[in-house]
Amino acid sequence: MEYNYLSVWDIVKRFLIGWGIGLSGLVLYSCVKHWDFIMASFAKGAWAWFNAAMPIVILILALIYIIRAAFR
């Protein structure tokens, strides 16, 4: 039988890998279980970003149009 020496870094590495696997499993489970809520929140947030950005885009396009019209 062979004895393997484990350093402190090996133990910390195994600990962190174990936590990473456990947390990723919990995240996947949560995403599957609460898919409807996540998509509703994402859609609401995306719509809010759209409503916030659209006036800025319209303003920039209007300024470009005015500048082009002034130099014709």
C-alpha cells in the first residue's frame, strides 16, 4: 500500500472544488425550479432598460439629423 502526502494547498484545493460543485448544483437546481420567476424578472428588467435607453437613442438620432440638415 502506498502513502500519498497531501500538502495544505491540496486540501484547500479539494475543499474549494467541493464547494464549487455544491454551489453550482444548487444554482442549477434553483434555476430549474424558479425558471418562471427568473424569466419574468429578466423580461421586466429588459423592458425597463429599453424604456430608459430609447429616449437617449431618439435624442442622439435627432441631433444627428439636425446637424446634417444644417450643413446641407
